[in-house]
Amino acid sequence: MRFKELAALTEIADVTRAVCQTHRLPLALTWIPWGRHDILKLGDICFWWSAQLAIERKACYADEEMQGFVYACEQLFLYPGLGAAGQACETCLPSFEPDVKEKHVSVYPLAHHARKYNLNAAVAILLRSTGDDHIYILQFFLPILVKESSEQQDLVEKLKLTIKQTCKSLTMVSEKSSIRKQGSKVSKNNEKIESAPDPDGDMFIICAGNKR
């Protein structure tokens, strides 16, 4: 692993820990591009993107009860369009899931694990390393007692502020991007996607897939 990547993952570990401890979140996952790559253009910047996402455990944060869920995530690759992290990967916009437990495994392969660990809402946010333009997707799970939409959105805005305050060499990605595919295409599911602006003026993807 190159020094810049190691430094970025160390910083992300600080970010996930700060967000979870500040806002009492049970779990934060870090997904990284893996496998076959595409070329993604974000504004005037071009960088490699991937058809799969994999967990980077050293940059995750989980309390003792959630270690099993992190292990389950490590056992699979997540494709663009699946779950909050997959939607963020596909759209290059923050993505929000009101209740991951209610997802069907066809649109979120970890849904049965989410039910086992009683996980609720999740938000996925992209971070870009300013040093080498690498992209990382952070997925935060909100406390189970935070169920009302207004409470969830308010907490999401607070954790985004904590991310901005904690990041040093990483920036949040919220700009629409274009992808030039190489190799086989990734199949898309039939999940309905609704876009809504957040208070910062960024687009925010709300996932509304089929229930179990």
C-alpha cells in the first residue's frame, strides 16, 4: 500500500471514529473501489473508478456488538446501485436509506444481516483524497431510536458537519459525474431513486427499494 493511501485511510479512521463517538452511531463502514475499473470524470478531474466495492476494515468503526456485521460485509463485493454505498458509487452523490432492514436482498445483499443486527437508517458519503484523487465511500448507520424522517435528516447534516471539521486532506464529493465504461457493464436494479437538495445545496439521493 502506498504512503498516500495509508495516510488517507488513517485519516478516514479518525473521521469514522469522530463521527460515531460524537453522534453515538453504532457503526461506520469504509468502502473502496476494487476489481475492474472505469474512468470517471468529476468536473475537470479524471480518475479510475471501479465496478465493485470492498470493505477496508482498518478504516471502519464498530462497537463490539457490530463486529459480526463488519465481518459479513468483508465476505462480499458490493456493486454500484446496491444499498446506500452502491447508490453513492453509481451517482457520485450522498445517498440515504431510511431503513436498511426493510430492503430485499436483491437491492441490498446485506439486508438479512442488517435485520439480525437491528440496523436502521444509513447514509453513504463520498470522500476524495486531494493528494491522489482516490475515492472512498463512508457509510454511517444511525441509531435505531432515530426513526422520524426529520430527526434522521437533522442527524445526517450534523454528521456531515463533523466530517468537514475532521477532514484534513479529504473533501466530500457532491458533484454530478460522468462515467466512461470499460469492459462489461454492471446490471442495474429496478430501484426507484429520488433526488432532493440538502440544506447545503447538494443533491441527496434517497433510496426507495422493494421491501422484503
